[in-house]
Amino acid sequence: MERRGQGLPRLLALLALLALQGPRACATPGPALWPLPLSVQTSPRLLRLAHERFYIGHDPFSAAGPSCAILQEAFRRYYDYIFGFYKWYHGPAKSPVETELQQLLVSVVLDSDCNAFPNVSSDESYTLLVKEPVALLKANRVWGVLRGLETFSQLIYQDSYGTFTINESIIVDSPRFPHRGILIDTARHYLPVKSILKTLDAMAFNKFNVLHWHIVDDQSFPYQSIAFPKLSNKGSYSLSHVYTPNDVRMVIEYARLRGIRVIPEFDTPGHTRSWGKGQKDLLTPCYNGHKQSGTFGPINPILNTTYSFLSKLFKEISMVFPDYFIHLGGDEVDFQCWESNPDVQNFMKQKGFGKDFTKLEAFYIQELLDIISTINKRSIVWQEVFDDKVELQPGTVVQVWKAEAYRGELSQVTADGRPVLLSAPWYLDYISYGQDWEKYYQVEPLDFDGSPEQKKLVIGGEACLWGEYVDATNLTPRLWPRASAVGERLWSHKEVRDVEDAYKRLAIHRCRMV
Amino acid sequence: MECSNSSDKPGFCAASLVIRTVTVAVACGLVTEVQRINSKAQDVCPPLNGCLGRYAEELPLQWRWSGDKEAGTGICRTIVDSGSAHTGWLSAVRQKCTLDRDAVWEEEGRKQEKQHTLEKNLLVIYVATPGCDQLPSLESVENYTLTINDEQNFLLSKTVWGALRGLETFSQLIWRSPEGTFFINKTEIEDFPRFPHRGLLLDTSRHYLPLPSILNTLDVMAYNKFNVFHWHLVDDPSFPYESFTFPELTRKGSYNPATHIYTAQDVKEVIEYARLRGIRVLVEFDTPGHTQSWGPDFYLHLGGDEVDFSCWKSNPDVQAFMKKKGFGTDFKKLESFYIQTLLDIVSAYGKGYVVWQEVFDNKVKVRPDTIIQVWREEVPVNYMKELELVTNASFRALLSAPWYLNHITYGPDWEEVYMVEPQAFEGTPEQKALVIGGEACMWGEYVDSTNLVPRLWPRAGAVAERLWSSRLMTNLDFAFKRLADFRCVLLRRGVQAQPLSVGFCEQEFEET
């Protein structure tokens, strides 16, 4: 036998450790599904898979065929996940399992979506029927096939003889929430494209389907704009700390092939210090008495040039990022600088806003929301935008992030008929000693006061990994397997909440990801 | 050598060095010459050669003097307490150096024409005491002086260990202009550690750490001038050490007897790898018989912490034994009996020993030269009080309590680690002198090779500077600048060290 891990390709070599109690978990044979599917029936009857014969192919009646790149790529990927990363045994010992599973046939029932981008209403359901000699994976769309392939790969394990083994099973599965996201922050620290791609891989293992890309912020502007190249030339950490249009395309396509949407966040009017470096007169000059202090505040909401700039920039963004949604931020706007500026004061007077700067903020966001709807996109905003009573277009999604009284916030937002995303209990950048994944796991997103109609407005949630203390060196171990807890909460049935059982499955799932 | 290891006074150390032994020339980043000046010396000095080879990978192809003010040339001459980004980690205090640019400029200007450029391509290393094959010890002298000026560039040290420390400092002094030219400032450094025992504990029992993880950690320890690797080899969860005497222990006690073990060869490799970096290996082991086969250090760590009495209480044989020995129901006496017997065994091997504080707290009789490691923060007493008690009983002490780096919190927790003052307890100067150092501990309950490196570095660097540099180094802003810069150095050297705050490094960590 060889030394574990040596010379083997490793998927996520930097995955953090789950915990102590299951030291032998990595050696435990048997399947462990994560996140747990809706319905699982397994029989004790075992089938074996021979790596030299087994293959994944298209059912002749499938709506998709070999021209479907998403599936072709996925077949190859999952073949590798199943056979490539395990130990190969060349012993004389022979497994008693005789019956062989020869292939997995994949069938797409409806129009395949092969060349489409996933969206919030993409159908991810699938059924998986494992029986000899041929297993069948059936889904309405390719997205369901991707989820089903992940489940299929998790069903396979090596028995003590080293034989790849699977139990005959019937699995029927679909997600509880349609929006299951991970937020990454590439402004506080730049993340190399490779790190982002690796994160997408791990997301697919956990059936996440949204990458919320908080791409720019106060600290840096790494997004290379075609219309405004100065933004990143001046606003990025360095000229090598940028995402070129090609990088962005690569991320989007890599995500698409895994059934993951990429939603960019261009947070305004606050969190924009880096924007000011490459775009003159965009930020509000702050005053100290009657003089400009030399510092700048949020985006200047009183100038027409601001809106023509935003209009042009967001038009570009809407073309670069294919998703229907753009995240507009809108959080933590600091009013001090606006208050200090005499021009802003005049504007307030003129508009009749009095001293209420939330009205000015609302004015700004309103303009921005109008810009977004004219380019036929929908918006996601942080909860302050709702809290400050900005008038929102129907369909604008509110993301709840403040940990304090988040259940009350969910009630209010949904009572107002707004779709909502939950992040408040899932700020994974906050770390503590010990097994904090349990805390994330036990959150119940619908546990708030409200009617069944209100509950339906919760479209999902996101685990957020803000970047103040995170870069490529510690991203993976900080994110995984902690985010997996959120992954199951958003995918699996509400009743799946036994922490002990989850621990056992998650420990094995971690070993699979390592 | 007259220098005191634990002196707090920055300034030149009045030692008279006999200059002889090996001269090593470094040019263009490569070791080009190893000359023998003195016949007593050895042609090949493994620690030094290895060290030079390692630095050669990142030393510049060309270093220049420059009179260019913008490029930051300066004469190093005053004690640093703020300022330069190029002063390196752990070496600042006794480095009589500042980039006092205007003053420097004047002086340079008087002496030379403006574009004074001098290319340096030779660093001469003088080691006073012959000997390259020994193991480092608690008494090893790590002092060195480094002189870089118009006339000469040399590194003086009494021992090879000092030369290793000096080379690390030298490598940290070199910086690169945006055009890619390597520079070194005119510098005079007189440096020595404040404490002789500067350790890092790794726990390979809670989770197995593959050998490369351990070796890589030794590299980074050397960058941080740590000099003791405390290897917590076995514990309740597993027994990964392959014992010649009791092979069953490993066969049945390790997570996986084929893969999750350290062979005797592995242990030897670790010891030699550490030696080449001037690092002692202090093995913590509760079954001393095993260490006979390789026992590296004069000191052995015997553990002795957190003994659970409830099982002993429940066992009738133990109860009978207690009665026979007249211990009554005081299980601390039984523990003392065990430790006492263990210590007798170890003493017979001619080794000194380090024990956790419980052995002292439970009043086990130990030899007067025993070193007590203080690890409990508040119970039974605050760790500062414990240091007072231990040193008051004339034992030497090691501090670890505030340096459990496996405990993590959100934010810049290195600051708290940095601000610990190991001698801030009530006591006589003699008592203070009994604090021989400390150790950063990385226990393994939630740590394995997936997250060891970012959790350890650069946080352990804060402990390293506290143990190496003067107690006067307490300016957090200055430390932050240097440590953030040092993290970028670590990234450049391929160490996956995590960020301290927002920002970036020229060279980020790239997934392979």
C-alpha cells in the first residue's frame, strides 16, 4: 500500500479540518450523501463498477446528446471524480461482489438548456435509478443531470478489497430553495482566478448554484472595465491584481458548466473609495467647515455626470455578466460626508428632503434601479435599501445580512411582498474555536412570523466569506466544510436536521473533497 | 564571549571575536567559493552550506549601492523605533538602522558625488568557533554582527548558529526597486536573542501531519529565528511513532499503521533537517524507553498534564495500591508517584526534562534543573502568577499560556500575542532570569495539513519576535508594517501565510 495522498491528484488539498471525534471517518466505507437528497431508498444489494469498462453515456431517448458540452464535460469530470482520486488496488484479493454495473445512462426529458445559462427558476430536479446492469439518471434539464451526477458519485465507495461498489438505489431529489449562494470578496484581498475556479468546483460538490461575486469595494477595483479602463488601472492594488474581460468570461463559463450562476455585485453609493481613483468627480468631496478636506465620501448623488457614468458602466456589466440579476449593494452608506458638503445641502433643500439623508440615499438608489430596469435586469440589494424605504420595483430581491433580529427583518420584507435572501446567520468570515458548522446547520430560514405566502418569498440564502482576513492562502480551509452546512440547509428537506447524523456524513464528505 | 543572552540593552556587544575558520563567498546569488582560511576549520560545513544554498534561491542576481535618494539608501546607525519597511522581522532592535533619509543624504553628499553606485557581490562570513557537526543546544550562542558598508560586507558570529541567524537577517535586508534592481542599505547590525528557548509546538497525535508538513514548518521557523521544535508526538487519540521496543504501540495505536506513522528514519530526518537550521527537537513522550534509539536533545518533554483521576478512582487494583502506599484518597500522590518513577527512569538516561505545569502544581518532587512549562491561562492561578511561583521555587520556566495559536478569533489576534511580556510578574531579577523562553503551541484538535500553515503563519511570527527581540519592542504599528511585509516575503518563499489585514502582496499565493 502506498502512503495516503501521495502522488494522487488532489481536488481540494487545503480543505479545513472538520473536527476531532471521527479520526477514522476517512477510512469508513459506505456512501454518505451531502446534501441529503429528498428521498433515498437503498437496497443491500451491491453492484461493482470496473473502471476500465464503466461509462456514463446518453440515453438514446434523451433530449441531449454528444453535442451538449455541459454534459460531455460533466461526464468526463465525474468519471475522474469516481475513479481518479481513489486508491487503486492491485491485490490478488477478489471482492465477493459479482454483479457489475456497466453504465450510467443519462436522459434529459425536456428541452435540454445545453447552451443556456442557469437562472433562478432552472429545474434542478432529477431521479436516479441504480440497478443492474444499467443505472438511469433522468432529469428535465441538464441542471438536474449535474446535481444527479454529483449524487451518483457520492454513492460509490471502495470496499475493503478496493472494489468500486454501489448499492442498488432509487433517489428522487430536488432542492428546497432555488437560490443557494456563496459570496466571495475580491476587493479586500484579490483572489487569483484559480482560487475562484476551485471554489466553483467545491460549490458543485455541495450543490450550491450561485456565486455572488463581491468584486469591488473601498479597498480595490480589480474589475477591468472596457468602457472605463481607468477604474482598475488606478483603483486596483496593482496592475497584476485585476480581472480582465477574459478572466471574467472564464469564470462565468466554468460556473455555467457546473450549473452555477455568477451574480456580480457593484456596491454603491458607499464602499466605493477605490472607484474615485480612476473616475474624476464621481465621489462626494467632504468638507471641513468651508473648505474641502481632501477626503471623499460616497458616490456624489447630485450630479448628472454620476448617472450617465453609472448608466454606461452598468450597461457594460449587464452585457459581461449574463445573469438576470445584478447586485447593487446599497449597504452601510455613511452620511457624514454628504452632510458636510454645501452643494449636497443645497440639493437637499431644493428637493425638499430636509435633513433626512436616507431620502437622498433613496433618491440615488431609485435612479440606479431605474437604470437597471431599462437594461432589462433585475436587482438584488442589501437590506438597508429596504429599511430606508426606497421604493423598489417588483421582483427586486432584498438580502438580509444583519445578524441582529434577522427573523423580524425577514417578516417585514416578506410582509411587503419582497423576495428575500438570507445571509445574516451565515457570515463565515467570523471564526471561532471549535465546531461552528453546527450553528450554521441548525439555522431554519423559514423560522419567522409570517403567512405561507410570505415564507414562499424566501428564495434561498448565501454563505458569505468577506475578505478582510481571507485571501488565497486561507480561503479553502475557511470556507469548506463550514459552507457545506449551509449547502445542506438550503438544498435538503426542512426535517433533515439531526446534527449527529450530519456530522457523520459531513466528515466523510470532507474526506471526499480533500 | 561576554555578552549576556538575555540582556535587554540594545547596543554593541563587547565581545572579542577571534576571526578564523570558514570564509564563504556569495556572489550573484550563488555560493561560488568556500575557502578555508584556518586549518582547523572544515571545508564543508553542512549547516552553513545548506543555508547558503537555500538563500541563494532568493538572493539577488546583483546588488547595488546607490546614492539615489528615492531608492532609499541610508546609513543604518540609530536605534529603530519606527519607520522603514526594509528592516525585516525580528531584527529591528539591535539593528542600528534607520532610513533617516535627509541626514543620510547630506552625509553621502558630502562624501561622494551624487550617483555613487557600488556593486556588492560578496558577503564574507566569519565563524569564530570551529564545528559544524554538533547539535544546537539550550546554551548555543546565536549572536552575530552584520556589517555592510563601502569597504566591506561581513557577517561575524561565534558559532554556525549565529551565522544562520545572520544570514536570515541579511536576506531580509535585501529589497527590490520597482525596476527590479536589488538593493541593500548600508547597515550595521548587532543582534542576539533575548531568550534562549524559542519554541513551536506541533501536535501530530490529534491529527497526523505528513512529514513534508513538518519539514516545511521547520523552514518557516528558521525564517522566524525559532530554535526549538517541540514535537507532541503521541497522545490519547493516536500513537504514530514507530517504536522498536514496543511495536505493538504503533500497530494498534496509530490511525493507520501503514500510512499514519513516523518511522525511526522519519524522526532522524526531522532531527537533521532541524539541526541544519539551528533548531533543536524536543520530543514530548510519556514512555521514555523509546527515546533511547535516537533521543536527539538533551532535554525531553514528559508531558504530565491533565491527568483524569476518575478512572484511577474506579479501579479496585489502583485502590488497593493506594492503600498499600499509604496515599489515602489523594490521587495527586499517585500521580506524583508515577511521574517520580518516570523522572527517575529519564534521569538514568542522562537527559534533562521539561514538564507541564501540573507536575509542579501537584508538588511532584522533581530535580532542581527541571524546566516547567506554563500553559494554563487562569487556573489554578493566572499564568503570570504561576511564573512567579515557579521561578520563586528556583525552577526554570517556559511560557506558553497566552500563545495557544490553535485558538482562533475574528480579527487581528496576533496583536494580543505580540504584546505579551513574559517577565511581567512580581519577582527578583534572578527570578526573571529563570524564564528561559516560551513556545507557541498549535494543538491539533482542529488542525491538520489542510489548514496548519495559514493558521500558524504569520501569527507565530508575533511570538517569535517577542522571544527574540528586546522587550522594548512594543510598538504595534511598527510591528504591523514589518509583519505585513514579512508575510509577503513568506508568500514569495512559497509559504501559505494568511493575511493580517486588507491589502495585497506583489506575489500572491497561487494554487498549484
